[in-house]
Amino acid sequence: MGQGTDMGARSQQPADRSGAGQTSDGHAVELWGRVINGFEVTNRRIHEAIDRKFSLTEAEAQILLILHRQPEHRAPMARLAQAASFSTGGFTKLADRLTQRGYVIRAACAEDRRVTFLEFTAEGRGLAARLTALTARTNREVFIDVLGEERAALVAEAMTELCRANTPAED
């Protein structure tokens, strides 16, 4: 890094391919670097807007957005932790903070005592609706409007495919 290179610039050289469609090492690293740079800058803009408006961390916002999309706005804590790629211990601390702020409550599952649900309070439900609206508006401004609907959908599909391909199978 450094050494007089512009990390945000695209390489003007075509892919140096050797063999049957093999991408060169340098180009392979550059491609991933461009994906990461684009994601990080865009994600930072989205979460700065969220923090400015609601004083939520990225993790808190992520859980509230996931929970808001769930049927009845409630879900098992273990499933929420998995959806957000948290350890159960890390998620418990996050759920504690959201509970202390009055946005969610824990509720026991009537059918299985081992399961605890996280569900919105009235305040949390209102916050999640406003958070969803801000996130959608900001996503349009910094992602969809920049790329256009079709290219934004292609990026989302590609990232979904990468997630599936690189998520370890459960035992």
C-alpha cells in the first residue's frame, strides 16, 4: 500500500490472463480490493446517517432492521444472532443494550423453554419503522441511484451468491 498508488483508481490495464481464463494474482487481489473499498465507503455513509439520526451502533441498527422484517416483529435470539453473524455471547450483550434502551424485550417461548424470543416494545417498533425508512432512503442515495436499479440488483445477487458459496455447511 502507499508506494504512490491510488487505491481508489481502477486499473487501466486489461486483466493479465494466463492459461484458460485464469485471472492474474495481481488482478485477483485488485478486484477484491475494489469490492471491499466500495462496500466500506458506502456502508460507512449509511451508518453515519443512522448514527447521526438515532445514535445506534452498526450492530444495534442491523439487529433492529432484521427484527423489523420478521413476522410479528419477533424472532428467537439464536436465529437473530446467526443472521447477524454474532456469537451467542456477543449477541446477548447486544440484546442487553437494546433492552436497556427500551427497544426490545425478551419473551419465553411457550413451546420450548430453551428458546427465548426478542421482540419489539412499542417504542422499538416505532424506532425500527423510522430506521427502515432512513436506511431505505440512504441506500437509494448512495447505492441504488449511483448504480441504477439493475446494476444494484446484480451486485446484491452476486454478494448473495458469494455468501452462499463461502458459508460453511452446518453439521
